[in-house]
Amino acid sequence: MSLDEAVRQLKMATHDAQVAFDLVGLGDLERAQENAVTARTAVDAALLALEQAAKDLTPEQAQDAGERAVAALEEHDSPVHEPTQEHV
């Protein structure tokens, strides 16, 4: 696994944890528990990827790969701007 995968899994974990939190507030404990489990699973997967990267990469390689992984995910997650009438 790569740092790209670790970053992706951590992003998923934060989303699932937030959903679980919101569901607790709504009193939907069964669905909150399901989302908490998926968040934990994503964290476990990220941890495996990070452990492997720590073994395989030098600190400089890790910094470079980490910066690229975060930037790629942020680029992927950024909203796409639809052209407005004035831009067409």
C-alpha cells in the first residue's frame, strides 16, 4: 500500500466518524455503530499503509510522497465549478 492509500483511508475514516457522530445526535444508534465500525476499519487500513511506508521510504521520500498524496486527494475533492452564463 502507498501513502495515497493511507491518505484516502484517513479521509474516509474522518467522513465515517462524522456520520456516526451525526447519527448519534439523531438517535439512530444502529447506523451510528455501523459507521463507527467502518471508520475504525478505514483507520486500521491507513495504519497498515503507514507502517509499510515507514519501512520502505526515507524521510525525504515520505515527505514528497505525502505532499503529493494529500494534494491529489484535495484536488480530487475540490468542487468543480460549472460555467456560468457570463462565462459561456
